[in-house]
Amino acid sequence: MMAVLPSLALALLCLLRAGAEVPVQPGFDTEKFAGTWHIVAAVSNCSEFLKMKDMMKSSIITISFTPEGDLSMKVVWPLPDRCQKIERLLQRSGQAGHYMGTSAQEKRDLRVMETDYSCYAIVHEVKQSGRETSTGMQLLTREQDVSPQLLQKFKELIPTMGLTKDMLAVLPKTGECQ
Ligand SMILES: *[C@@H]1O[C@H](CO)[C@@H](O)[C@H](O)[C@H]1NC(C)=O
């Protein structure tokens, strides 16, 4: 126990410091952010993601907020043989635009880095699952199409989060799983 506590404190410091570098959209407005988005690009150093990313397609995410300000998301991922639905509730942290989720298998820390609400959003996520902590970002758009300028903006953020461009997946459009 004596040995665990100091290292735990250090781990917390790392988390806090890492978190401090990730910006959150100032004045984040949940009402304007709610609704349907397309996940058109994703970058992550999560080992499962890196194995699967070339097979992944654009998916739909529906976001709503509880009266307490918690974030509820429903994601539908098109897999080769079916539509995989994922539902998740993330609790509001001290700040709007910053959410946390804890389940038996994993911990997530999600921040909406920036959004204009009507066209795009860039979301940052740290996932801790077992011993692996991974970092990722997703580019969300209201329409399924993504402009080259927006994709370029997203690509430029990749190295600033300690990730590399080979971890990027630009997800092809699909008409499945609407
Ligand atoms: C992912 O990148 C973050 C930030 O550079 C790093 O802290 C983390 O250990 C990396 N995780 C994996 C699984 O490579």
C-alpha cells in the first residue's frame, strides 16, 4: 500500500497534466451540439483500432444530454456482416464539453475540442482499458461529406496530440446502418 500510493499520485498527476493540454470548446453549448453526426475520420493509437481501421466505415453517432448535463451517445458502426450498436452514457465533469465514463472494462475521458455546431466537431478521447491507455481523436460532421480543408485541419492536430498520421483512418461513406 505504501508503495502504491505515491505512484498512484504520480499517475494522477500525469493524467491531470495530459488533460490540461487538451482544449475544450469555450462556452460549449449542449443544446446546439446534440443531434446526429457522422464520424468521418478517426485517429488513435489504440491497438484494436489500428488492427481494424482499414476495414472501418463511416458511422453515425446520435448525441443527447440528460437534464444533469451528462452525455448520452448512440453509435451505429457498419461491420461487414451487421450493424453494431453501442450506447454509452458519459458523466459531465466540472466543465461542459468534458465527459467521463467508467465501466468495469474501461475508463473514458472525452472532450469536445472544438466545434461550430452546424458543420463539424473535433472530439478527443482517452481510453483506459486493462493496462492500455490510448489516445484518439474523431472528426464529426453533420453531413456525410467532409471538405478537404476540414480534413487538413484535423490532420494538422494529429502530431499535437502525440499521434502519427499512419494512425489515421478516413472512413469511407456507406449507405448501410442508417
Ligand atoms: C498513445 O499515445 C499517448 C500520447 O502520446 C500515450 O500516452 C499512450 O501511452 C499511447 N498508447 C499506446 C497504446 O500506444
